[in-house]
Amino acid sequence: MINTEKLKPILEGYKAYFPQHWEDEKYKWEAVRHFQDHWDIEAEDFEEIFTIYLCKEPG
């Protein structure tokens, strides 16, 4: 079980850190968005979806 009292200051620190480091962190969030937009394990052509996901160009 996660101790939310210990997690709270960590999340607050990350939120404070994030705006100054957006340019360094942006690729992670873009990768997650690309994954969410394209990944479909139920797709008829799973190989094509898999290839699209893996071939995402940065930026």
C-alpha cells in the first residue's frame, strides 16, 4: 500500500520542478500521448499499429 503522506511532498516537489524542466521532460509526455493515441492491442492489423508506435519520430 502506498503511504500517501510520504508521497504528497514528492508530488509537490515534482510539480514545482516541472515548469523549469519542461523542455527536458516534454519527450516523455509526448511519448505517452503518442502511445495512448495509437496503441490498440485489439487492432486487426496489430503489426501495423506496433510499427507506427515504435517508429514515432521525436519532436
